[in-house]
Amino acid sequence: MVGELILVILILIGVIGRSPIIATAACLLLAIKLVHLERFLPAIERRGLELGLLFLTLSVLVPFAAERIQFKDFTAVLTSWPGILALTGGALATFINSRGLDLLKMDPQIVVGLVLGSIVGIILLRGIPVGPLMAAGITAILYKVFKLFGGSP
């Protein structure tokens, strides 16, 4: 019963905070629980991130498939400051994501804080949730900075 209540609260938060992604996700999970399909929850938990990343990657790669990006665009990436910065940003993001994955493996219960933080970011900062790996990666960096300056969590 607690799970359903939390999902209803998340639906309300999503509606009030104008975050259709949170509201829709909570609605889908509530529907799965109400029609007694809980046996699929572990599969959703295990493969949901991969499926979400798959669709995110598909949307990013559409310009290649639609031939809106040509080979000359690749040279522009390597010869312009915005291109070089984008290349650096992409490499840095994947590195941070790997640190996040390490943190999630080491301390899986940190997901609670990541989810709550994502909800706060969506509602208060009008952010977009792109994945727990980046949130965990930033958390891992913050954790190291905190330890560096004398914190001992």
C-alpha cells in the first residue's frame, strides 16, 4: 500500500510541477501494480535504463539516418572550437557516467537520493532527467571533493 501512495504522490508532484515524464512514469508503474503485474517490475528495473538510453541514442542519431549530417560535418567538429568542446564534453560525460556506475555498484541505496534529487531538479530547476548514471557520476565527484576538503562520510 505504501508503494501505491508514493506513486500517487509522485503523480501529483509531476502534475503540479508540470513534469509529464514523472507523472507518466508514476502512472504506468501504478497501473502495473494495480493490475497485479508486479512480476515485470524487476525486468523494468533491470532493463529500463538500457531501453531509455536506447531511445535517447536513437533520437540523437536520427540526423545521421535522415542524412542531415554529412562527412564534411565531421571535419567541422575537429576544426572548430564548438566542435572540439562538444567532443571534449562528450568524452567527459562518459567518464563521469562510468564513475556514477562505480558508485551505484558500491552503494546501490544511493538511488533513493538520486531519484529524489532528480524530482527536485525537474520541478524546481525545470531540469530534464536524462539518467541516473550522470546524477550518480556528479554525486561521485561531489563525494570526492567533499572527502578532499576534510569531510568523512
